[in-house]
Amino acid sequence: MESKHSLLVILVLWLEVEGAPPKVCFPQHFMFGVATAAYQIEGAWNVSGKGESIWDRYTHRHPERIFDHSSGDVAADSYHQLREDVRLLVELGVQHYRFSISWPRILPMGLSNDINEDGIRYYSELIDELRAHRIEPTVTMYHWDLPQSLQDLGGWTNPIIADYFLDYARVLFDHFGDRVKVWFTFNEPLSFCHDGYGGLDAPGANSSGFEAYLCGHNVLRAHGYTYRLYQQSYRHHQQGVVGIALDFAWLEPATTSEGDQRAAETARQFRFGWFAHPIFSSEGDYPPIMRVRIDEISKRQHFPRSRLPTFTPEEVALIRGSSDFMGLNHYTTYLIAQGDGKIYPQPSFNTDMGVVTTQKQEWPKSNSTWLRVVPWGFRRALNYIKQKYNNPPVFVTENGISLERSNRDVRRVGYMASYLSAMYAAMSDGCDVRGYTYWSLIDNFEWRRGFSERFGLYDVDYSSASRKRTPRMSANYFSKLARTRCLPDSWN
Ligand SMILES: *[C@@H]1O[C@H](CO)[C@@H](O)[C@H](O)[C@H]1NC(C)=O
Ligand SMILES: *[C@@H]1O[C@H](CO)[C@@H](O)[C@H](O)[C@H]1NC(C)=O
Ligand SMILES: *[C@@H]1O[C@H](CO)[C@@H](O)[C@H](O)[C@H]1NC(C)=O
């Protein structure tokens, strides 16, 4: 670390002597910010009327499924550290803060007959505190913490949940819409449907290729309804925008062979098109390749109907175009090769997709098994979105890296510098990128990885009662970026 750092200093000095390279600056209204999510930071899981979420239930019942057997019961204690968190945001000089609202903190049983006044108070105070410091609140309605009472009805696999989500959204628009102008309905439906209903994230249904598709279907319906509700009843007087945050790792063909090229495109349609195509394509509905493959494989597995549900024509129309911009979470890249074409009796998303996914060993690692540093993939992902979906406005809602605990996080600064340069290159290619959000403001509960993986610009000391926050080198870098909107040329 030490020697790398001195190298940097030498490089910076050399650049000063040789004449600095042209400064990389983003447009004047470009928004820099940082993100968090309720369950990952708030704690206070059972106070002041909050209901139980599926992550509360899951971490309590299955500590063995969490890397360090931890839970988000206290997490970074942001419920009690609201002013401290806003102080950090002010220190960073960000233009926006992306946080999520806990559905069971607002509606303890999930339904809008019983509104928890303390939940309304907490988010109202956060929003007011942000606005008092001229930081735009950009708010995610659902970042994975479903009320447990709704999971008891089947959660996202039960079609009725689209109505309940709409009721919840109405409560949010009614209470916060006067002050919140940027809404994201869902964070990463691929992740919570594929890993939650299709795998072992909460609720841990582990039903790949089946419940995962039911989840995706109802999430898309709920999203469409919510967008139309806002359009019809709120937009006129609240003047905000509504979108969705999709996760898209770039998927590069493993070789130049035609089979691998085709496999990579199939994988993009399954992992990204699943949610992007119904909302952002001009045709709407599921990607044709998903429809064809899942229908065919379901038939060969002797299912009387496809495991991928079907939208009515009204639903296709409702969902198509139901987003004012695309929220994009991007971290890494995978290589995709053609699969062996084998079909097993057991439903599986991977069998349906039919590809082999790897990462190159020489790509630099992070502290997360799934995340390697591949900045050029970001540029390709952005160009793919531009080309496939008619260049929608893109708001980068997450990008970041986990590293082992250290406040001299030179590699995090390097990650940001390289990914921001790739994003800048994509903008020079004509991609319409409007904002960038680093994940995350502070270290937090990283789902099944517990507290073992740290993404924060600020370190959180989990052994201190107040969960003391300390800025890392990357916080200093990010504050220069956010204040000047130019890539800083010195790193500390
Ligand atoms: C809340 O949960 C904590 C454990 O995290 C427990 O000690 C406490 O008794 C609970 N409080 C209530 C009001 O249930
Ligand atoms: C999850 O499903 C896989 C594939 O069907 C199975 O091998 C595994 O044992 C399941 N895990 C749990 C914890 O149920
Ligand atoms: C991340 O760091 C933690 C703490 O040092 C360690 O226990 C864990 O194995 C690491 N995980 C990965 C994927 O490197």
C-alpha cells in the first residue's frame, strides 16, 4: 500500500511538471450522490411501531445462512444517527442522497389501513434535514425489506401484492411527494427475485425458474401501476419523476465465436431484458428470447403451461414506457459462453438461460466474490442501453467496491477514477447519463455477507455504541468530485 501510494505521488508530481492532462469534467447539472438502503443501515428493527420485515425474520430464524451470523437489528444505527448521516453528506458536498424507505416502518402489517406515525416522522425529518442543506432526496420505495405479513401471503409471488404496493406508494406520495421529486419504485428486481425467490436471500424460497418468475411478473405489474398512479394523480401538482433501478453487470462474449456472441446476448436479455424490455423497449413485454426458451423448456419438462407468466395486452401497455429515466446499478463484468444445452427436470433460471458465466482470473478482485474490477464493461453497458432502448436518460443509482477494512483505501479511489472515466467515455459516445451515485455512504449490512464486506466512503465502527463513522481517503476524493464535478487529479 505504502509504496503504491508514493508511486501515485510521483505520478502526480510528474503530471504537474509535464503539464496536467485535460481535465475530465461532467456537465453543470450532473448530480453526484451516494446511496444506502433502509435495512442495511437503519437498525431499530422493532422500535416505535415498526413491523417485522422478511430480512428481520430471515436473519433471526436462519443466522447460519448469514456469513457472520449477524443481522440488521442495529446495523449502522442510522435510525438514531439521522443528523450525523446528513452531516457526512454535507461534508461530502453531494447534490443528492439516495436512501430507501422501509415499508414495514411505514405500514407495520404491510396494509395502508394502519399507518405508523413514527415512520412518517422519521423519513419526514430526514427529507427536511436534507432539503435544509440543499441535498435532493432521491427515494427508493422498495429495497428488499418486505413486510413479513405480506410474505405470509406469498409475498411477490401473489398477484394481490401489486395492489398492496400501490396502496403503499400512495401513502408515500401523499406524505412525502411535496418534498421528494425523484422516486425509484424498486431496487434491483433481478436480485431480489432471482436471489430471494429463486435462491437463499430472504425470503429464501430457493425456487429458481419458478417463483423467481412469479416475483418478476408482479414486480413489473406493481411498477406499472405505480407509475400510472403518479402520472394520473400526482405529477401535475408534485412535478416529480418516477423510475426504477435495474442491476446490469456487463456480459461480454467469452470468445469471438458466433455461439458465444449469441449466448452473451441471450444472457443480457435474461438478466437485464427481463425487466428492461417490458419497460424500456418500444415493443414492451418480455424479451422474445425469454418467452421462446422458457415456453419450450417448460413444455419439455411436462409443465402444462409456461413457467414464465403472460401479461394481458392491457398490462403490456401499462408497463411499456412506465419510467421517466433508467436507474442503473453497475459494479462488474462477466464472460459468457455457450452452455451444453442440457435440460434437467428441475426448473432453473440458469437452464432456461443456457449459458456458462465466468470472470477472468486476472481481473482485480474486491472483497466480494462476485465483484471484479472491469471499468471498460461500464462503458459497454451504457452503450448497450443507448442502442437497445433508444438512449433513455440514465441515472447511475449504484457503483462501488468492497475492500477489507482500511481508511487508506487507495484501491477504492482507483476503482472510482477508472469507472468514472469509463462513464465519461460513454457520455462522449452519446449516452445520456444524468447522475452518478456511489454505493455506499457508509459501511453497512451486506445481506448474506453480513458485516464482512465494506463498501463505505466512511468506515463504521460496529464495536462502538454510536457506530462511529470515520472518513476514508475515498470520502475526500469523492467530496472533491462532487464539489467540482471534475475528476480530481490528486488522490488525497
Ligand atoms: C427489540 O429487539 C431487541 C433485540 O434486538 C430486544 O432485546 C428487545 O427486547 C426488543 N424490543 C421490543 C420492544 O420487542
Ligand atoms: C436450494 O436449492 C438447491 C437446488 O435445488 C439445492 O441443492 C439446495 O440444497 C437448496 N438449499 C436449501 C438451503 O434449501
Ligand atoms: C472479505 O473480508 C472479510 C474480512 O477480512 C473476510 O472474512 C472474507 O473472507 C472476505 N471475503 C472475500 C470474498 O474476499
